[in-house]
Amino acid sequence: MTQLRNIYVVRHCQAEGQAPEARLTGIGMLQAARLAESFSDHAIDCMVSSPYARARQSIAPLAERLGLEVTLDERLTERVLSGSPSPDWREKLRLTYDDMGLCYDGGESSSTAMKRAVQAVEDILNQGCRNAVLVSHGNLISLLLKYFDDRIGFKEWEALTNPDVYRLSFPIDGGSPSLLRIWPA
Ligand SMILES: O=C(O)[C@H](O)COP(=O)(O)O
């Protein structure tokens, strides 16, 4: 049987806002407890998170339960679409899945954001983790998953929930990973 290394890509639980310091809502805290419960038998040996409060709080109950340190990785922060808010931001975002190099003023292109997320995954794999949890944000997660499966795009981003979990399973002897959405559990 092919041996696999899994990276569970987790979108944070329900939060009060989108600022870096925005915290989880009461519902979000309950969701984080449920995440901890559902991952308790997954032999998690490595945890990496966006430094934003809502991401760290989403994984804190699991980290405590397993007695594992969470590594904070700036490369997992959310992609900034544009430096200024825009009423048609959804349409602008949609276009960035078709044109990966499209970069609005003060923003980051999809390809640049994808690259940093993929580097974070490569570091996890190079550390030899067998079952890792990676916590991040909606847009960045969709770009990370798109790198491994080009069918992922704007529609999949729209369908993401809080929390959400995709599993990337890498064959231990190399090759492309398989991708499976495992949340809602
Ligand atoms: O792309 C997104 O989903 C938005 O930027 C929201 O990000 P979030 O996952 O941190 O709420």
C-alpha cells in the first residue's frame, strides 16, 4: 500500500472580522473545539498557522490537546487583493483566478500569493512531518489548492465555509498529491 503524508489545510473558524487581530466569535470557539475533537485521532505531528488571531485561535484547542507547538508562518497570511477597498471586489477577485499575474494597486497577484503558500507546504514536507495541520485563510487556501489541482478556482473559493478542511495526501516516495475536501465533517 502506498504510504502517504497528509497535510490538512484548514480555513479558520467563524471570526469577528478580517483584521489580523480579529478574534473568533462564540460560535467560532465552539467550532475550534469541534475541530480539535475531529483531529484527535489523526496522529498530527506538526502544526503551522497564519499568525492572524483567528487562525491561531482555531487551532489552539487541538494544539493544547496534543501538547504540540504551533509554528507561525507569515507566508500563510491572507492574500491582499488590492490596497484600497472596492465595491466590485468579488468580480476583481474572480478575474485573478483566470489571470494569475493580475495585480491591483497595493495588492498581490494570485501567482505571488500561491508561491508563498506552496513554499510553506514544501517546508512542512521537508521537515518530515507525516500528518500536518496548516491553518490559513480563504483566498490563500484556494490558491494553494489550485497549485495542486487546477480545477480549483473562484467557485471553490465561494463554496468555502468557516471552518473548512481539505486534505492533501502526498505519496511518500514522491509524486502528485491527491486532494479531498473532508469538511463539513
Ligand atoms: O478570501 C477570503 O475568503 C477572504 O479574504 C476572507 O478571508 P478569511 O478566510 O480570513 O475570512
